[in-house]
Amino acid sequence: MAKAGITARDKDYSQWYLDIVDQAELSENSGVRGCMVIKPHGYAIWELIRDALDQRIKETGHVNAYFPLLIPKSYLMKEAEHVEGFAPEVAEVTRAGGEELAEPLVIRPTSETIIGATYAKWIRSWRDLPVLINQWANVMRWEMRTRPFLRTAEFLWQEGHTAHATEGEAERETLMILHDVYADVVENVMAVPVYRGLKTERERFAGALRTYSIEAMMQDGKALQAGTSHNLGQNFAHSFEIKYQTADNREEYCWTTSWGVSTRLIGALIMAHSDDDGLVLPPRVAPIQVVVVPIFKTDEERRAVMDAVSQLTADWKGRFRFKIDDRDNLSMGFKANEWEVKGVPIRVEIGPKDLQKGTAAVSRRDRPGREGKAFVEQTGLTEHIASLLDEIQQTLYDRALRFQREHTYDAVDYDDFKQKVEQGFVRVYFDGTGEDEDRIKAETKATVRVLPFEQPKQEGRCFLTGRMTKRLAVFARSY
RNA sequence: CGGGGUGUAGCGCAGUUGGUAGCGCACCGCGUUUGGGACGCGGGGGUCGUAGGUUCGAAUCCUAUCACCCCGACCA
């Protein structure tokens, strides 16, 4: 039975997504087109994702800093490919202090340019390298069409910007971030499995040498780019004169990288796990992991139940993120519904009958309805919940992984491809050109999501050109 | 930027041939309720998106304008 206010996924997936965002109170639209208000529940999820990322970013040797929101337009113009890539979606400030500005300022769509200009000042010698900095910031890209979290005009993200002495070092950094930070958080914290690999030239970041990405599969079979890591080569170093003196007194340009993930991850989280009853959150990113709903009729029962709840939850502090829902103006059914819609992994109900039997009713969100409800002895409840949280985390990952595998297809030729790409990812030998990619996109809406790191040893026949090749590509329609 | 749609109470909507604004939910009060979205009674809440015009009179007709939503081309 579908919940009030939530469109079924198989009826209208897109509307289902909007309904989840609305009903789970993750965000709402504001007076500015494309700019959303992130509500407390949505923001709390972001904080958990952010903390997991921040921890890993720091563990891998980076430090946080902050660069300005406004960037002189001339900075943006310095890297040719970069300007071209971002120009259409940049917002400019042309007036301030009651007068026209001599030089327009752009609201950062990303910060390579202003950070490049800064690094040029900071870096003198090989002893200054590497520079390993991250910033948490908001950025703005004036998109034509927006959707909460997936594509908003303003979004929150982190952007790492590093400078290195050698290409090899920059490349290692780029890949390390992709694997040890991004894929690790998305898979192990958000329970969303990803494909990892290289982007084709067509899909590469404007101004980068190489772009790597992780791609997650949504429940409608479409891909969501969940994170990108760019080896910028010496492109920005040349544009901004980021140079250093080597140990043997030569002048060299730095090799830089940049990498980012955004609040879009919340969109991935929603579309990977949630169901027709509402949001489903993996415990590690659930702001509330356990909600306790006391049930009582009389004052006497209320006292007894609340006493039991206090005792049972006494050792939960610092161990689980939990909430006791003791609102007395709402029925049990209403509360059950509300917490389900909001994705709380475990709900515990304790009423007079439980007090008599020494039990508690424990419901798990990943298995809706009666199937996921069990009566558990109050003795050992804490341990039960601890292991149940782990189990839910694992179940969600396994389920998403299975879905991803079941919806990744091979295709023998283009006709086969067209049919398969309607249903999910298609993994094929691909020897085509950029023009071929354009054509495929025009005809099927699918693009190369990644050239996976795991490339075949043996040659195969390109599904499009028929030529033999060793290059394997994953195609999909994407968000 | 093209196509479509909507602006009336916090939210969702109704409003007939133009006659001075209503319903449901939510909210407030009181009482009864609580093991899967409780119920009764009483109550508060509106420049009808904005600006002009037609008219004795406009939510309703006309013009302009703004905003938002949805569908396509571009994108973290």
C-alpha cells in the first residue's frame, strides 16, 4: 500500500523522487529558481556525509582552507577550455556599492582559477610541494532545469585542489581520492555501489587532462555521477603561472589536481535505497538511527512505559543516534508512518503488553510491514539493535549491488544496445570516436559513463564499428 | 531558450450568467483518545500574484507584467 503523498515508483519515478524529498522534509524550493532550502533532516544527512568525507580527506594528508565566493571574471578567462565549459552557466555580479564594477565578478562555479592564482603566489620551490588543500563551499551554476539535490543552481560541496612536482604524483593523488575517499564513502557509508573509471574526452572536466569518476546506478537504471577527480595536468599551471624551482635550480610548472563531491550525493542516496513508503537510509548516514515510540493509555501506564524506556535506552547515548518520540498528541500509527517516511532504520515500540512480557517490538525500515517486525527480549536489546544496524547497512549495500549487477548488460550490436540501455547500464567493447559518442547520445540519450579500470586482457568486437578493440566502456542514460 | 500549466487562508483545492470568498487538511481551545495515519464541539486566519483598464460593482471580463511548476535541448 502506497503512502499518502508519495507517487509509486513504477507509475512516475521522477514524481516519486520529488515526493520523497517533500514528504521526508529534506528540502523545499525557495523564492529563487533552482535554489533550494535544505531542511534540517536533509542537512543532517549532509553533515554525516560531509563528516565521513572530511575525516578521510584529512587522514590522507589534506588540510581545509577557504577561498572567496567571488572571482574576477578575468581569472575565469585564463584557461581557454575552462571558460568555454563554464561560461553559459556562470552568474556575474556587475553592480555593487551602488555603482557598476570596473571588472565584473563571477560567482564561483568551481574554484580552480582563484585557487590557481593563489597557488602561483604560494609556491616557489620544490620544498613547498605538494600543496594539499580542500575547501567546503557553495558554488553556483545557472542550470536550465533543476531538481532538488540532483541539479540545483547553488549547491554545497567540497573541492580539493592540489599541486605537485610531477605528473606521476598528481596522477596518484587523483586516483587515491577516487578510491580511498570517494568510493569508500559512497560504498561503505552510503551503501551505494559504484563503477569506477576514466571519463572519455567528451565527458572530461573543462580544462582537465583526465577525469575519473564514480558512477552509481539508480533504481530506474539511470546513472548518477557521484564524484569526479581530475588530473589537470599542467593546464592551469600554465594559465596561472604556478611554477616551482627544482632541487637542481630549474624552473618547472606544477601538476595540479582537483576533485569534488556535492549535495548531489543525497540524491544518489534517495534513488538508490528508498521505496514507495518513503525514504530509506543506511544507518551510517541516518541522523536518527533508532526511534522509540512509547505506547500507553492511562497515566499509570505512561509512567511505567516511560520508566522502562529510560532504562532500556540508558546506555544508548554516544552509541546510537536515537530519539524517544513521546509526543502525546499523536497516535502510534501516525508516528510509525512519519518515521518510515523519514527513513529511520529502526523503530522500537514499547507498550504495556511488552512490559508484561519483557519484550519490545522492533521494526526495520529496510523490510517494510510485518516481515520486518519482531518482538525482541528487552534483555540484550542494545546489542540486538547494534547488530541490526550493521545488518541493515549490509543488506542495503547488497541489495543495491545486486540491482546494479542485474541491470548491467552486454550488447552484441547497436540494436541490442538500444534495447538494453533502456533498462540499465550497458558494458560493451567500444572503439568509436567522440562523434560516435555524440551520435549515440542523440539517438539513445546514453553516454559513456566510464571506461572502467578493469579493462579486458583480450580483444572484443566494438558493438558500433565492428572493429576489434580492447577498450571496454560502460554506457548509460544519466542524471 | 522552445512547448505546456498554475497563481484564491500555512498546504491542497472550489468559486456557476460579474453582485463583495468557501471546502478539506493543518492551526488554537476544551473534552474523550493512543499496539499502524483518532474523534466530537467551539474558534482564529484572505490586499484572490502584481499593475492598469472595462463596469454602479471584478477572484470572475480585457491588457500588460512577475513568479513558480512540468516536459524537451545543456550540466556536479
